[in-house]
Amino acid sequence: MRVGFSWKGRQYEAEQIARGAKTIRIGWLDQDVPSRFSDCVASDPKRPGWMTVKLPLGGPDGIAIEDQDAQSLIKKRQSEWAASQGIRLQKGSAKSAKSSNAILYTHSLHENLFEKLSAEVTKEFEQGDGRPLMGKKGSLPHFWALHNSDAIAANVFCYWKARDCSRVAHYLNIPKDGLANLTFEQKFRILPHGNKTAPNIDVAIQYAPGCVLDWVGIECKLTETYPAKRRHFFDEKYFVPGRWWDGLPGTRRLAESFRGDGRKTETTKRHLDRGQLIKHVLGLRNACRLKQTDPCRIKLIYLWYDVGLPEARLHEQEVEAFAAVLGRDGVQFQAMTWQHLIRALVEGEREQHPNYVDYLARRYL
């Protein structure tokens, strides 16, 4: 995670590598080390291309970490990235708050992306329920927001869709052989065709016939997990007679534990939207070619941004509890941070794709 801190009267920002009760290890990409730290940093064999230093916390010779909430920290980092690129920002709408947190929209779509969206990808996003490319009621398109999760999904995955989708499979821990297609905002129907509800999955990967998997779905989160929110009940309509729960007894019990009117919300606040992920499991499995009950034909990947604050640890605990339920039903579920994925891409692809991985590292690490 990125941390802001003060040291000897000046303000800095760095990546937090490790933090204890009395010391903290921080670091920068080797070309970004502030001059004041150049004589005390050292290369880190575990993080190629990075320079790190261990410093005391507090006291006359220590550093003081700035406490921030998770969402503000992500927005601050994105705003600073934009400033470093000379990108001017604006409010998302005339009604937005006057704080700096609200001035997070670029003046064009391309300023928020590494590469221009292809016509095919543009159409995929336009067909999604969220319509992130369209402004609504005097507001700018969500895709122009620096902290938009569609933007980070596009910046990471569009690159490979236009080149070799199987290349990114290694970093997602999924099979590369037989990977047939990668799409954005694909709809996966759960209920019979008389019902119009068909949840979108941020990124969907389809495999050719005869492969171990039929589908991999990727749910992408950036600021949505922070802070904890009152999540919607799991709607009653999903409990009508049907085969979509076959082979998923634990998952169904979990859904029934917050069953109710889907337009209303629970009292308890949570970081993880369990209902959304359960619907993804049901939708992916329903799309399998044989419509069989074997949950091992699909895999759900959950990408989230770790800010290293207590909020992130609470979120992580919720994810682990959810993963345990799916695991007992035989569903392949993997939670991964954006930082883990991007660092793996930096390490594995820097030689052949330096501009791409440098963009991701500078913006999101």
C-alpha cells in the first residue's frame, strides 16, 4: 500500500513493505527514490526494481505516518498519479462536493486509460447494465473517474485481449490452453428466460470445448469495498424451484442467512458483497455447456485493492470466510489483490512489455 508520511519536516509518499510496532520498511521504484533517501536505500531481492529502507516510527529520528481512511487513500494516490502525468481533473458533476476527493474525473476517456478501447470492447461496456461510458443526469461518465474499477480492469486486461489472452492466464493461476475468449460486462442468466435479471461479470474468460474449465469470471473492485456498507438482502426470487442451487448446499445456506427483499439492506455493514459473488457463481455455472451440477467447471476470481489499513484486514477476513463456504461446495474461488497481480506482471513482462507494466506500476502500486 501507499503511505503518506512526514520526516524531518517534509512530506513524502512511499510503498509500505512491512510495518511493525516500532519500525516500518518503505520503498520506491528505483527511479522514483527521493533524493533525501538516496544514500540510505538498498535494493530488495524480493522486489526487483525496488529500493527500500527501514526506518523507526515516531521519535526525533523517526517518521510519522498520516492516518487516512481506505477510500481516501486510494483516491489520493490516483490524484497524485494524474498530477505527475500533467492530467487536469474535474468534478464528476456540478453537485459534487467541493473537496479534493470529488475532483477525480479526467477531461476525456483516453486520459484515464493506457490504450484506447477497441470498438469491440467499447460495445461490450456499452451493453453492460452499469453503462460506465455514458454520463447520467448531468454527471460525467463513470469511466472518466480515476478510481473507477472498470478503468483498472480495462487497463490491465484490454492489453492482453488485443494481443494474447493466454499470456495473462499464468498470472491469474488459470489454464492457458484452450482459452478461447475474454469479454467485459458479459451477462450471465440465472433464472428462467421470463425473468430479465442477468448479472454482469466484470471480466469473463471462456474456454474451448473439452477443457477442464468452461468459464472463469473475474470480479474487479477498487474503492467499492471501502468503507463497509449495508448490503442488499439476497432476493427471494432466487429461491423458487430450480436447479441452480444443485450441488451447492453450503452456498445456499449462506444465501438463505441474508434472504429477503432484494430492494432492502441488512443491518450489519460489510466490506464484501457476498450476494453479488454468489450470483456470479450461479450465473457462471448455468452457462456451462452441459448445464451440469459439477461446480468445478467454473472458477471465480476476486480482485481487490489492499490499502494495508485495518479496513483492509477486516475485508480480508470476510473474503476468507466466504471462500471457505464455496470451497466446501467444491467451487474454485481465488481472491487476489491488484498489487499482487501487477507486481507479478511487472516481474514477468517487463522485458517484452515495459511501457505497459511501468504504467500499471506507477499508477496502481
